[in-house]
Amino acid sequence: MCLTLYLATRDEQPLSESPALRVEGVTPAAENVRQWFSLPAVRFIGADTGCSCGFRHVVAEEPIEYWDGMFDNLDAKQDSMSALVGLIRELTAAGGEVQLYPLWNDEVDVKPKGTIELRADTVDPRTFFFVEGFFYRVQGDPRV
């Protein structure tokens, strides 16, 4: 079983692929994941692993904060995390919102455990990670 990350925006995002990040359409088997998003354009986001397991993540029942030493090798997943944070910042640069939902690939019908709200300028690619099963709302700077 793999972690699967979905990202939603107001406008459709182009499909793309690089060694660190893939932006793909939602597969027919995962279409039900759209029910959790309020933004219409949903994409699957893959890491250098092909799936989304290449993004740092933990399993927990409530949001937790990063602490030094939390992950054995921070550099191991840095390229994909940096590319993802870059995409988030690009998509929110004009004050927009990005919604993200990291979940196990067979749990598209499972309601999120809760919502985590962030500002894009506070998302640090060196320390950012997902808490599996939580829904993320990332806002850009509204003053832009």
C-alpha cells in the first residue's frame, strides 16, 4: 500500500513529470477522492518514487510538529519535498489556495481526520511533512 497525495486548485494544472515530481490526472479508481475538495481541479502528485511515499509523512491521529531528529535522513526525500513546496508556492503566489489530501491509495472514501491550515510562506521544504489522513489548506499571501 502506498501514500497517495492529491492536490486541488481553482484552475486546472498541466500534467508534468520530472525526476522529483509528477503531476497526473486522477485515475478512474480514485475519482471519489474529489468529494473532499472544495476546489474543482484535482491532480495526483507523485514523488521521485512514482507514488507519493517519497514525500515525508507520518501516521498519527492528530497533527504533530516537526522536531530535529524526527526523520533519520532528511536529505533522502529532499528533492521531491523541495519540488512540491516550490509547486505550492507557485500556485499560491497570487493569494490563491491549494488543498492537499495525503492518504493511503485505497482510502479515497475515508473522511479526513481533520484539517491543517498553513500559509505558503511558512512551509519549509527541509522540515515539512504530511500527517497521513489530514486535509491541508495552504493559503498564499492575500495582499499580493
